[in-house]
Amino acid sequence: MPEDFVPDYARVADDIRRKILSGDLPGGTRLPTKLQLMRDYTVGAHAIDTAMLLLRTEGLVIGHQGRGRWVAEGKAERRGGTAGENPPA
């Protein structure tokens, strides 16, 4: 495997993380569906699931089964926090 190889899930997570931390995806923004992310990044469902799990663990993304995923509030200013916060009403 080449030294510069980046797994699909890491590439997706890195891009979304960059957008969150730069403010391109502000807190409270609803993320695209899994299907749309799969199309946008040309990756499979497993890569999206793994990327979202990583971002959720970092406290950058929150989500609920069947309701979608959002950028966590205030995460662009400070990393960390509590994963599993409620999405905006």
C-alpha cells in the first residue's frame, strides 16, 4: 500500500471536519443524507458510516437514527464536547 494512501472514510471525515472548523458548515447545519454523501464522495456506505462515527466521537456531528445528522453547535470554535447532543428543533 502506498505511503500516501488515505482510506475513504478518513478522506470523507477530513473534508467534513475541515468544512466544520472553517465555518463552511456552521453549527446546526443539517448534513446531506448518507446516499447523497456516498454520491458526493464516490464512496460506499461503510466509508460514510465510519466517517460519521469518527466525527460524532470527536463531538463535531450529532445524529439520531431516522432523523438525520447535524453539525454540533459551537464545535467550530472549540473541539471536543459531548457527543449525542440533541439536534436543533
